[in-house]
Amino acid sequence: MRTKLLSAVIFAMLFAFAATAMAEPIVIKFSHVVAVDTPKGQAAEYFKKLAEERTKGAVTIQVYPNSQLYKDKEEMEALQLGSVDMLAPSLAKFAPLGVKEFEVFDLPYIFDGYEDLHKITTGPVGKKLLGMLEVKGIQGLAYWDNGFKVMSANKALKTPADFKGLKMRIQSSKILDAQMRALGAIPQVMAFSEVYQALQTGVVDGTENPPSNLYTQKMHEVQKYVTFSNHGYLGYAVIVNKKFWAGLPADIRTQLEGAMVDATVYANSIAKQKNEEDLASVKASGKSEIIMLSDEERAAWKAALVKVHTEMADRIGADLIQEVYTATGFKKIKNTKNLGRI
Ligand code: LMR
């Protein structure tokens, strides 16, 4: 009788052990719209590597780059529905989720460089913005850098007057809409995956993006001129469906959060260099001419764009804009004669 009982216990233990060993991994689908060889693409791959190693195979991260799974607008809806688990949309794409405050990052010339930007993304303002996602059922995990934007077209864009009447592709941000209008251009919202073809066929005349996106999507092959304007920033927030994230076993979630911290350090260490390299590759390709602005030309761009800060204050919140100015040391812009640092 005792032997039988012992055998039964051993069998039950072996069965439980085998069942655990055979347990299906938790699959996390991570969708994004850019190429693998970009700051975001590389960071997503690095997160996958760390997450799978640290959870010893209990988690599988399936990364879908290049809009393979969803385009810009669809991916936000899919996250809320739970059809995809993790995204890293550009900060210019959060208004359709109901958090238009993220568009503060789109204000022209609001950051002098990465150092300024990090005062926001690693400080209380960045934290507050991520917190605003919670009521939308979304949890913000991190900010990932990309870089400062260039403008491209088939005509040389040196002064604001050069933009007059050009159809310029933008992301869905109303700040970017106002920015293009301030330059005299006609903004056209379009999914990232459609931009190359739209430029090639002349549906739009030009666009803006950091060099890493321009180069990896081969946009420079269908744009004769690229102006090194650094007129605005483009970066990301990594987000997950809150319910999904909270439902993960606590130990797994902790390991994934650790992997995200390290992937973020990695992302933000490669972005600047990647953009510099890709701008150099655009130049080396000989397909588009890189235009460097003179001090006078840059001042004219700034003078034309400065009004967007005040024009859009009601949309983003004057207080939030002021918080960014204060954190970065940016002087409040009253008029084009008092430009602060811009
Ligand atoms: C764009 O749509 O231009 C970018 O936001 C794409 C990206 O995710 O970098």
C-alpha cells in the first residue's frame, strides 16, 4: 500500500515537472513601423534578446518591423484591443489615443539637442506624460531616442519661402500640421509605410524625418535635396496594454522591466551615431544633395516657426510647455525679437 502511494506521489511530481517544462512560452508581439537597422529597430531586437535570455525561454518576443503587422493608426487600435502587446510609436502619434500633450515634443526648436531632450524624457515631465496613458488602458514603459529631423524635397529648401505650396507629408500631429503651415507648405498626414511611394509618385513633394528613417526607407533616392535643419525632434514611447502587463506573472514582469531598462540605455546610446552615419550614407549615395543652412537662413526658419509655440499652447497646455521650458532652460518666447535660445 505504502509503495503504491509513493509511486503515485512520484508520478504526480514527475507529471507536474513535465507539464511545467512543456508549458508554452508567453508570446509578446512587438510591432513597429521602421526598418530593423534603425535606432528603434535595433533596440527592439536587443530587448527581445535580453527578455528571452533573462526569462530563460518563458517569454518569446515576436518583433514585427516595417509595418509588417500594423500601420501607424491600426497599431494603436490593436494595442487597445489586445491584438498586439507592445509598440514604440513616435511621440507625434499619441493624440489619436487621447493624449495630445505628447505633441509638446513636436514643437519646432524646443530642444537644442539630446541633452535638453533627456531633461524631459528622464525627468518628472516625461513621467507625468507617461502617467496620462493609464486612463486609456496603456502603460508607458520607456522613452527611446531617435533624433533631430531633416527636411527633404525635390527642390532646395533653404528659406521658408521655398516651402510655399509644397505638399509635405507629416505624422498625425497637429503641431506638425501647424509647423508646415507656418512655412507656407500644405501638410498631408500619411502612414509611414506609404511615404516612399507617395514621394516617388509625386503624391507629396517632400517630408521630414531623422536621417535614420530617411535613409533606411530609401526616401533620399526619390528626393533631390535634404536640408540639415534639425528643426524638431522625433522619438518614441514604448507602450504596452496595461491589463496584459498587469496579468503577467510578477517575476516575469520584473525580468521584462529590467530588460526594458537595459534596452533603453542601449537605444539611447546608439541613436545619435546612427543618425550621423545615415546622413553620411545619404551624402555618399550621391542621390540627394545635403543642404547646410547658413546662420542667416537658420534664423529665418526659426523666426517663421516660433509662432507655433504660442499658436498651439491651447492644444498642448501652456503650463506643460512652460514646464518643458523651465526644465530645459528655454526662455519663454514672446515674439520673434525675443527668441530665447532659438
Ligand atoms: C514617421 O511616421 O515618420 C515616424 O514616426 C516613423 C517612426 O516610427 O520612426
